[in-house]
Amino acid sequence: MRTAAALFYLSGWAAAAFSAEAWQVDAVIRIESAGKASALGDNGAARGLAQFHWAAWADCSRVRAARGLPTYPYSQAFNPI
């Protein structure tokens, strides 16, 4: 799974808040970046497949850390796994 998608989906936040399925996360990726890991949006403020802003990335990272999951620096928003 791609880094941004994994960060979002595996954080549990998506599943708990929206009962997100993998296909729904994939749909967000397709809409936000057309599947391009190098995508930039919002005048450079949004990065990667899911077009994460730094604050959203930090929030997901806090949730992941609290659950004992690995976290990734924001610079990884462009790097699909």
C-alpha cells in the first residue's frame, strides 16, 4: 500500500470515523492526485497521492504513534511504498 494511503487508512482514524474501505481510500487517491505520487496541490501545500497537508500528516502520525504503529516524516508524502 502507498505511504500516504497507509498513513491515512492504517491510522484507524479513517476506519473509525468513516468506516472506510480500501476501495474508498483508493478513490480519494484517484480524485486528489490521479494516482501520481509526485502530485502537488493547493499551491504546494498538499503533497502526494492523498494530497496531505502538513497538519493532517502530523495528526495521523500522532494517532499512529499512540497505537504503536510506525510514523513517517512529511517528506515521505511523495514516496509510495
